[in-house]
Amino acid sequence: MDTELLTVTIVKALVELAGFFLLGQGLLYLLAGKKRERNLAYQILCVLTGPVTRLTRRIAPKAVLDRHIPLVAFLILFWIWVLLSWAKGQICSTVENRCKSDAGPTATSEFGVVSYLRASGADSPS
């Protein structure tokens, strides 16, 4: 695997992970209510999202309220993810078969029994 493709893939995975942590924290924020500060899962997610929210607080203007920083962080991560997805597509399109999957015929991007039958050729008329 090429170094630039590997780098983009790893950074994209880390951005996705941080985004999911922020989503989980937001969901627990809504579900746990006022007792969220005593919720262990919420505390763990606060620790995991801490670096992202601190960085967002540094780069965000002072007009952005502290309670909005996690939302701003999520939006920034979303746009970084979009750019990394585009970059990965550009890297894969530069050389033919550069990002070709090693998966067999039973693994397709579609899900379900119909895609398995299509991949195996069982649905073709005989």
C-alpha cells in the first residue's frame, strides 16, 4: 500500500473515531440529563473528546459559547472527513487498481441475500 494512501486512510479513521466519540457524548448529554457529570460513560467520552474540543476552543472565535464547542468540533471533523474522503478518491483514481479490494466474489458493497446470489452467479438464468 502506498504511503500517502495509508496516511490518508489512518487520518480519516481517526477523524471518524473522534466524530463517533462526539456523537456518543452528545447522545449521552441528551439522555443522561442533569446527572450526566456522574455518568461514567459520559466522563470517559469527555476524556476521549477533550483534545478535539480544546483544539476547537483555541481556533474558534471568542463569540462561540463554550456549550457550542462540541458541536463546532463535530462540524469541523465532518468537513475534514469530507476532504479526506475526496483526497482518498483522488489518490485511488491516479493509478488504475490502486485501491482494488482483495475480497472474493462473495464480498460486495451491497448487503443481503440478493447481493450474495448476484456475486455467486446463482441469480443468472440458466
